[in-house]
Amino acid sequence: MASVEPHYPETREVLEAAAGSGGVCVLAHPGVYRNFDVVAELCGLGLQGIEAQHPRQSAEDCARAAQAAAQKGLIPTGGSDFHGAYSKIVNPIGARTAPEGTLERLEHLFL
């Protein structure tokens, strides 16, 4: 049996690749990973959104993410984090939704 360590690209590389291919860069559930402190730096690298609604984030973290979005001009997104019905914790699709106006802001990026 062999073990191969995966290569994880640097954040800058990921943001550049996503932006270069027409993608939208969104910081996923910052309350879960406790990485609110990197939002300002990531904005300078092309971050366009922040997940403001997530089932594993506390109400305080959701509010903090929404506040960061407002302060930094980021698009606040949301999601259920649905990974299938056989996950340990099942969050049904639609368990958390994006704030009002998110879709229009995302559409604007592609028009």
C-alpha cells in the first residue's frame, strides 16, 4: 500500500486560477474555520464574496460574516452545505439560503 501526500495550492494560486477562468471567489464558512482575520488580505487577492449563512456557523458568526461583506463590498452568500443524504450530519438543500439580492449581484459579475 502506498501513501501519497496531496498537494494543496497556495491561496493566491487558487484565487488567481478561479478569477482567471471566470469564477467567483467566495470564502466558505469563515465561522467554522475561524478565519475572519484573513478577509482583508483575501480581498486584496480577488475575493468577491463571503458565506454569510451556513448551518454550522453560529448566529453571531453569520452576523459577523454579513458585516464583513457590507464593510468590504463582498457578496454575502449562503448554503446548506449538503453533501448527500448519507453524511453524518444532513443539512437539507435550502436549510440556509443566500441573503436577498445575492443572485442579482452574482449575475452582474457575468453580464
